[in-house]
Amino acid sequence: MKKIILILVLIAFGMNLAANLAFCAETDYRQIYLDLPVPTFSYMHGIDPGQYYDVKDTTYTPYPLFRLTSTLYFKSVKIPPGYYELTPVAYKGDPYVLFKEIGVVKYIIPVYDKQFVPENFYETHVPQPRLTTYQKLNKGLMTFIGNHVKSAQRKPATQCYLEVNDLDNKFISIIVYYGPYKYYLLLRTVQM
């Protein structure tokens, strides 16, 4: 009798677990898309005031570069093909991603989810550059000088990564990994 009760409990637990997993797997992207507001703010002359602080210690832009080959839509916003720097910002506590061309803000898209990047994500997903012998020697020399001369120390660049997924019903999910956070965007390939 105890074996039968144990088997029934395990079957009930398994059915409950399967129902919970099926519920979590189904995300209503259409409802998330409809709930996101179209941003009503803009930047004066299209200049992001926080950009100076992000790029002052680097020789190139630390933001991920996104090459768009076809038009994407976010409600009334039409994003034509081109190269865009995706810059995560916060406005009144809400996260947004700026689409910039040559440092000028062109489009502002709201973020529907913001999460922490898993530990060791960048080490496993971002490839390390292959250095020649001369480059290795130069890097070692610069590291030695940086360790012994305070004014020559370099700050590491902000780590970033970009992921684009094609979803059901002509939705596109863009995940921007920037520093310790990842930002989820939801766009469409056709206007709704």
C-alpha cells in the first residue's frame, strides 16, 4: 500500500512540475509588446550626456555595434537598415536602449526585462584575440609598466555582447549584454 501511495504522489508531483514548465515556457510576446510604451522623451541635439563618461577612458566605443540589414519596427518607430551603437540608459528609473549612429541618438526603445549577466558569461562567449609574438611582448611590457607606474594604469573596457533571436509572429528579440546587466528588447519585422 505504501508503494502505491508513493507512486501516486510522484505521478502527481511530476504532472504538476510538467504543467509549471509548460506555463513558464510560453511567453506572450504580443502582450509584452503592446504593454511597452513609446518613449516620449528625447535628447537635445541627439547627444547622450552620459556618453562622455563611458568613452573617456577608451580609444573606441565600448557599446556593442549592431548591423541591421532590414527594417525593424517598434510601434510607430521605424528603424531603417544601418549600423547602430546600442547604448543602455536609464530614464526616470526605467531602462531604455538608444540606437545611435555616429554617436547621435536616432531611436529610443524601451527594455521589457533587465537581468544580471551570469558569472563567467563573457569568458565563455566572447572570443579572446590571437596575438602575435610581438603583440604578446608589447602587452607584457605595458602590463609591467602599468603595475609599477600609477599614471600608466589602464582601466579595462566594459565587456559587451549582443544576441538576436527570431521569435514567433514576426517578433525579434535583441538581448544587449553590457557590463553586469543584460537588456531585453522586443521589435517586429512588420508594423503592427
